[in-house]
Amino acid sequence: QVQLLESGGGLVQPGGSLRLSCAASGRTLSSYTVGWFRQVPGKEREFVAAIRRYDRATRYADFVKGRFSISTDNAKNTVSLQMNSLDTEDTALYYCAYGPYIITSSIPQESMYRYWGQGTQVTVSS
């Protein structure tokens, strides 16, 4: 089993930056894929970004538009999401998730992820 803990959320003004972290403990295999998802009340949870621990292949949602960067420190079992040029539309509860090896085409599908954190709130407001 894998336990996940997100951190780094908070309040930031439009155009600002935040760095989210996902610390994992337990059976964290190198073959796992780590994803970030977000959810706004009343809307469906959506894919943000993901990285494969094994080869560090990355995948981003279209709305990121080069603003976000995902990285992994496998030795520390930590995955980070650097978010720059934040907009009010980025306000959401952000979750990290771990799943078994996932082929590239299936990475955005949340059903592929087995373990989920409790989320960290990101609020972008002026």
C-alpha cells in the first residue's frame, strides 16, 4: 500500500507561483505513475499532469500551456508540481495519485490510479 500526503497549497495572487509536493510512503515501486488532478466544487475532477517514476516521462493537460512543470525525486519518494503564472481558474483542490505502470495514452484517466492523497487547496485571488 501507498500513503500520500500533499503540501504546498495556499493563497496566491494572479500571476504568482506555488510549488506543490506529494510525499509518498509504503510500497512505492519504480514502475508507478504519479499524477496530479484537481477539482472545483460542482465540477468533475480533471487531469493536470503526470510523471512516470521509471523513465520520468511527463504528460500535461492542455490548459497548463507551459506554466506547470512536474518532477520526481525518487530517492525521497516525492513528486512536485511547480505552478507559475497562476490564474483564478487554477483555483481548486489538488490531489496527487499513484498508479501501476500506465501506458502513455491512458495516463490522464483517473481510473488508472490506485492511491490518492487528501488534497491541498490552491486559491488564486486578487
